[in-house]
Amino acid sequence: MKHPETKQKERYALMEAKNWLILLLGSLLIIVGYLLMYGEGSTLTAYNPDIFAPLRIRIAPIICLSGYLLNVVGILWVARKK
């Protein structure tokens, strides 16, 4: 039979609160990036020049990519033990 203190020492979380915060921020960046890319497209009858706006083709994908990279950092982050 194990001692109660031993059971407490064996229980640990795979990720700490800081990891979850980083994952949350990365996920929010991804959502914001996709929302910035969202918009009306061109149809056969009407051309929409906004599909080539710098916000939609340059800035929003960079925001999405940074969100994905931040999620990887949040998963791999290891807190220093004191």
C-alpha cells in the first residue's frame, strides 16, 4: 500500500497554465487571421479587386502562421523547475 504523500507526488499535469495560455493566444491569432482573410470573392459576372488587398494576401496569412508557430511553442514549452 502506498503512502498518501507518494500518491500526491506521482500526480502531475502534462502542461502547466503557461502552456495553456500560449495555446490560447496562438489559437486566437489563427482565428483573427482567418477572419481577416474572410470576404467576398469574385464571380463570373462581377470582379472584386478586394481579393488582392494586402491585408488579405499578406498580413492575414502571416498572422495565421504566427498563431500556428505559437501553438507549437505552447506544446513544446517546458517550465524550469525551481
